[in-house]
Amino acid sequence: MKPQGYSLAEQVRARSLVFDRGDAVMVPLHTAPALALRAAELALGGPAAFAGFNQLGHAVYRREEEGGR
């Protein structure tokens, strides 16, 4: 049984890899775009933007400045 408040985005965040001194996150392969973005925002602690795919096809998101870029 999942704890109360445990969301799918939190599950994806737990399997994501944060790197580049905490400014980027790699989300698991085949994660839906909206879910991947939310998991990235949770992992990075704020707004995130899609940065592309790595060589393995995982989506990579970067921390976005508070006012946008």
C-alpha cells in the first residue's frame, strides 16, 4: 500500500537521475511527457524545461530560471 500523498510523479522522480550539479535530471525511458516534466520539477525543486534526449533515448530536463529564460 502506498503512503497517503504518494503520487506517480514521485515514483518516477525516485527512478530519475539528477546530475550536472543538480541542474539537470534524466527521466526513465517511456515516461509520458507531462509526467516526466512533473517528475523533473520535483527532482530539481522548481521549474524545469525539456532539454532533449540522451544517447539512450531518456528525456533530459534542465532547471529553468524563475522568470523564464
